[in-house]
Amino acid sequence: MKRAWTVLALAVVAVAWTGCGSGGSDDGNPSDGGSSTVAASFVADEPAPAAGDVTLQEGSKSANTVSVLVNVTGVNDVYGASFDVEFDPTKVEYVGHSAGNVLESGSHKPQYLVGGSPGNGRIVVFASRVGAVAGVDVAGTGTLMRLSFRVKAEGSFPMAIEVPALLNDAATPTPITGLTWHAGSAVGVGS
Amino acid sequence: MAKRFAAVWCMAMGLWLAGAASAGEIGLTWSSSSGAAGYKVHYGTSPGVYSKTVDVGNVTTTKVSGLTDCSTWYFAVSAYNAAGTSEYSNEVGSWPRTTVSALNPGAIKQGSQPTLSFDGANFDTSKEWEVVITPEPCVPDAGAPGGKRCYLYNVQKPTATCNRVQVVETVEPTAGSVRPAMVGTYQMSLRAKDGTRQTASKPFKVDINPARFDVNKSDDVTKNRLDGKDAVWMAKRFGVQEGGATYDPGFDFDGDGWIDGDDLAHLASNLGGCWTGSAWNMNACIANLQ
């Protein structure tokens, strides 16, 4: 069963971004911009998440690369996460990942892995605390991890989250129920 | 004169089998006799009947070669000097040296029960053979027979013919929640239980079984697919050693008794793959997820 979380409004947003010609901030993070032909950004499907939402949000951006935050809002007992991100590999390229701040709670050192087939437009993401430690109660919004993408063309390119799960800290971690996942679109604007 | 001389020698000489280099050979050694100028080795395929004799000179050890495999050869030694030749020593009998030329298969995945064939020569069918594995594939277990539990073992006595010994070897986990055989290369040899024979060893490799990586089969989507759920389940048990309350051998992919980074690395390198029946393939998932 395929579960895509991209909203239809993205197309409108994309046009707006493309039309206004706005460039991304050049704050140096992420720095792996390569030879820029577009300015990259990210438009979230849900810019104002409520409790129980897991969302993709724009992080830092540099030239044609944008960092996408995987944010969790108002969820208790978060031990790990598992999900795929699907994108158009002809327009968007997966660059890398880095830690967030949710799973690090208590000076913990979690594990992050990204596999799958980035070249085919699908990454498989894993993030988790490690060992016999408790899950994290996220009051407000915290960042689970960051995913970086390079935008290769002008336009708005929806991403989809598939087979998503946040898992609790049960002896055999179990998906937390009642969550809503929201993705977003990578945007490239001519620079 | 010669007879008296020989009688003294007979009391002094003792003959034993010794190691030899290859098939078709038997090694002999004997105690020296004072006054001997040299020794002769007498041998044949019937007890007390020596159809062949070879003068080996003034040595007390030799290898007799050119022996027909898979039959018992009988040996005696006599000493000689200018005064004459002694009586025969005691007699020893043996098949030529047991050798192993090949072990097949030389590699097997965890979770199987292959029939191993030791091919070679002179597996004396009158003897009971056993497989010797080094390093010993066992862990201490006070509740197990002998105080240890093995994850690589044969389930029945080996069967021997002249040129082959076969044994069904269990490479855990074949069932249930048992510790998997630790991956790596072992040395296997054959030994006669009476201690008279020990072959050279051959390597035997235990390979990881990637089918075991799919630990989470909790739903239709993740079944037969390696994803973050599998990894989170493993992470929950991360750093646990066998004996620990949360140790689960199902996550100990490499069988080293720890659920650790080595195990997670196997998951990581296949993350996003779907099972094809023999491997995890990133491109095999499309049908599962649509």
C-alpha cells in the first residue's frame, strides 16, 4: 500500500516561488552546493504543524542545496523512526543527512542511516536511539534529523513520505499511532 | 652364534607406527639395538607373512611407500650386523596414512544442515571417525551437556568408506531462537576415536545468511523488506551480549554473541532492499510498495 502525503497546493506554491525569482540564503550550511544553476529551497506541506504531526520543513540552504528538517511536534515516547522519501531523481538529488536534536536528548548518541536507491529517487531512512534507553517526549517541535537535497532544475518537485513510522521504546518498538505525516516540495529557482 | 645374538636384539627392539607424509605410505619407528649395523623392514598384507623386505640402513625410523590404499599392511623389523640377522621385532599393522584431499562444500550459510564430504584415502572403515573443528564452535553453557553449547556440530556419526567420510553438519540456527553459527573460517579435520588417526585440516567457511536480516515482519509492507523498522528493532537491543536479558539471537547476524555495529552494518548496507530469494535488492521493492 502506497501512502503519499504530498498536498495538491504545492503546485501553486511552486509557481509562486519560481515566479518571484527569490534566491536562497547563502549561509554556508549546507555547503555542498556544487556548481549552482538554481537556488534551492523547500516548501512544507504543513508550515504550522500541530500536535501529532511529523513534517518536513525547510532548514538551511546554500546555492542549489537545501536541508530539509524532519520535525516532530507534540509526540511522546519517540524512540526511533522509519520512513522512505520519494522524489524525482531527474530533478532532485539526495546529498546526505545529519543529526537532529530529538533523539539526542540526554546526551544520547543515536544512530542514523539512509539507504535505498537515491539514484532512483527513493531513500530509506532510519533514525533511532540505541539500547535500553527511554523514548523522548517531544513537547512543542523538535528535529528528528536533517536530509539534504540538491535541486537540479527550476520548478517545484514534490516529495512523498512513504511507509512512515515513529516507534516507541517498548521492548519491541511499536509504531506510535495517531500521527499525521506531511511532506513538501523541493524548489529550484533560476539564479 | 647368530641366533643368540638375535635373541638379545628381539628383547630390545620395539616397533611402532609413526606419521607419514602422504597416502600410500606408512611411517615406522623402532628402538635401536646395540651392535646393530642396520635394519630391514619386512612387510606384507597378511599377518606374519612378509612378501617384501627393504634394507633401510642404520636408522630407527622410515617411511614405507608404494602401499596399496585401503588395506591393512603388516610390518616387522630385523637388525643385522656382521654376525648375522636378528629375529623379527613385534608386528604392527595398519592401513596407509589417512589423507584428506578435499572438503566439500567448503562454505555454507548459517541456518542449514549440509552433508559434508571429506574426500581422500584410507578412511579405515573399522574405526569410528569424528569431526574436529577449530576454533571450537561452542560457548559455555552450564545447562548444556558438557557445560557447553555448540552452534556448529554434526548430528550423527560420520559414515566412512575407503575414500570418503560424510557427515551431516548443523550450522545454526536451523530452528527456533538459538545462537547462530559465528561467521568465519574454521578448520575441519577427521580423527579416529581410538586416537590412532588424525588428518590434516581443511578450511570450512560459515557465511552469514542475509535472509535473517529481515527481523521485522510486523506488517505487509515491511515483510520481506529491510527498512528502518528492522533497524529500530535492532537498535533497541544494541550493545547487548549473549546472556543479557534482552539478547535475541535473531539480531546477532554474525553470531559473535553481541548485537553490535557489525550486525547493524549488515542491515545498513541492505537498507531499502527487498528479498529476491537469495539477496536484498533495492530494485525489487517497487511491487511491494505500490
